[in-house]
Amino acid sequence: MNFAGKKVLVLGAGVSGRAVSKILRQQGAGVLLSDAKETAAFNCDFSELTSCGVELALGRQDQALLTGVDYVVLSPGVSIYSPLVEQAKQQGLLVLSEIEVAYQLCPAPIIAITGTNGKTTTTTLIGEILKAAGRDAVVGGNIGLALSQEVQKATTSSMVVAEISSFQLEAVVDFRPHIAVILNLTPDHLDRHRTMANYQAAKENIFRNQNESDYLILNYDDPIVRDMAARAAAQIFYFSRLTELPEGIFVRDGVITVNWRGVMQEICQTDEIKIKGAHNVENALAACAAAFISGVDNHTMARVLKEFPGVEHRIELVAEINGVSYYNDSKATNPESAIKALESFPGHILLIAGGRDKNTDLTEFMRLVKERVDHLILIGEAAERFAAAAAAHDITQVHRAESLAAAVELADKLARPPQVVLLSPACASYDMFNNYEERGRVFKALVNQLRK
């Protein structure tokens, strides 16, 4: 796809939108960057973009923006269901996601990882394994900088490892990773996708353009994900924590084992993996599957699994204060992810939860809260619904806090060894913070202040 001489409308002036606008301009496109928010709403300087010829249309998004446009490029925060995108499609304009632009400009094969939970850990882990094996691994996507920016660092000898969200997959056209990984699928972002079927369809776009020379790594233990093989043209490589597979990667007698096309090898014992939790065993299996397909030896994989400390905001140990450990799991933006965090501890948890409510089902989450949580501290817009769900499950030790600071202060008063304090909100952060990263860093700062 050639962007030179084309007029491109980029919708969404966040990090990805700004990055792709600059890159498209460098490719010789005429670029108009638009956002419904006014300039004052952004904590950034647009002068670098305007100096290289990017036009700005901030504070308005109307049909007139589509005049003379060849392509419409969407930032992840812009839905394909937005009125202007619908109008663009009606006019026959090609609508692309930012990762589609990245794919078109990428000189290297791509390993793409998606799923409801575990994407960041698995993506980071694959990158670390490839780097330990001496590969030139470029990591990006829904983690860190925009993928269209990161692929500028890649060469034909590189491997690009990309975390891909359902938002980014909504408007792909030719996007075709050589290795695609789908970790799991549970209800999430239904406020955006409207139905579970739409959400699943977006996720399945990751393998839509693959062929028999490509690989699709699927979670055998997730029935929805396992059945995606029926719609895929790629070679299927299953991973399983629960079942010894005739072919794929699995756990046998506590050991991560690969059996693929006549090659049988052991990597390491699951209890040697440094990061906590059964879900991280699954992430490790998926990462090793991608690394195995990429030709990495089992000794390198084992070494990284034993040393990898995990990613920020995912069951991250912040501090131990007066015998109580504090964990930052701000990345748990849905109940399923919070469940995985709760399962990582035997009990005696003081849980801080709540935030922007996604209105997902809380039944399994509250069942586990009743089993393992000593005190539930609720914050944010979701507090009322979470409190009602807790009452329905006969959970009595429920507290409200007006802020995260108040929640940490209350947890400090209540917690005694061997209890742990866990921030695992099961909600988005946007009611109180700009993103889950800010929420996690504020939590860590508050915890560290307790030491003083």
C-alpha cells in the first residue's frame, strides 16, 4: 500500500494518532489529524507535527473532513461505529487501523499477541526470550509506543513482537502476522464492541489473512479460542496448562514440555517460573510456543522464565511494610483479570477494587472474593454495583473509600500479617485516572509513603 501523494485523515490525536500522522507525512502523504477534543485538552505540543506539514482539525469532527480523502486511519480510541467512520465507509473510503499502517511499512516478520488478559506479560516475555537468543526483537503495539513508530527501528533481519488489542484489530485490511497468538477470550469492552460476537470477530481478525505458511498459537484450555482453529488457514499450535496434548506445548508432571513434528523437549518446571500464578504459566506456555517456532533453544527459554520478573502493574510487589506485602495489579481492568490475581494468593487478601464500571458479570469474581478476601475496599464509579454484588454473595467486610489514597490509608489500618494488600480493580481507570498506568503509579507512591 503506497501512501505517497495520498490524502489521509487520521482520527484521534492521542499517542498513536500523533505518531502515525508524523510517519504518514514522512511517507509523502498529505495528513489531516482530527480529534473531537479541543487543543487545550491535550497535554502535548503539536508544533512538531505542524512543522512537518500535518494539518490539525481539533475540536470538531464533521463530514466535511472527508472531502478529498483517500484513506481514514483510526487511532485505537476511535470506534469503527463512530458516526464519521460510518460516513467514511458509506462514501467508499478505505478505513485502516494504526497497526495496518505499521504492517504496511514493516520490513520484518511480526509475532502478534492478543487476548482478553495476559497480552502485555506474554508480549514482553517473547521479546525478552528473543533478545536472550541474540535476535533483534522490536517490541511495540498496545504496549509502550505506537507500533507504526516502533517498526521504524526494524530491518529485514528483525522480529517485531506486537501486543494487539481488539480496538486495533477492528479496521485491519491486509495485516498478516507470521505468528499470531490468542491467549483467551472473556467478555470485555462490550461498551465499545456492543456484543460478544463483535468482540470475538475483532480478535479473530488477527489471523484472518494468514495462510498455511503462518502459525496460529491457541489456548487449548479455552473452548472459544480452541474452536477458532476451524476458521484458520494457518498451522495450529496449541498450548495447554491442563491437558497433555498429542502435539503442541503443555505441562506434564509439572514440566513445560514441547511435542511438535517429532521433536520432544522439556523446558523447565512450572514452579521455577519467577512470575506468580497459574495464568502466568499459560502466558509462559504461549511465549515459549512463539519462541520455539522462531527457532529459540529450550535452554534460553528456561533461563528467561526463571529470571523474568514480570511487568509493571501486573501483580507487582511494591513493598513489604510491617510484615504486610502490597501488590500493584492496576492492569486488572476486568473481573477475569482480577480473578487471576486473587487465584495467585492462598487467601487473607485486602482487596482494593473499583473504578470505571464495564458492567461485566461479577458472579465468579465475588465467589472468589468471598473465599479469599478478608476486607473488600471499593472505590470509584463501580463501588455501588460492586457493593450490591458483594451483599448478594453474603460478603460482609465491605468498605467504601472516596479516593485511592483513602483506600490505601484504610488498608494500612486494617492489614496485619500474614495478610496482603492487593490493588486489582476489575475496572477501567478512566473515572479517576488517565489510564491504568497512572493508577498503578499513584498506588505505588501512596504505599511507599506509608514507610515514612
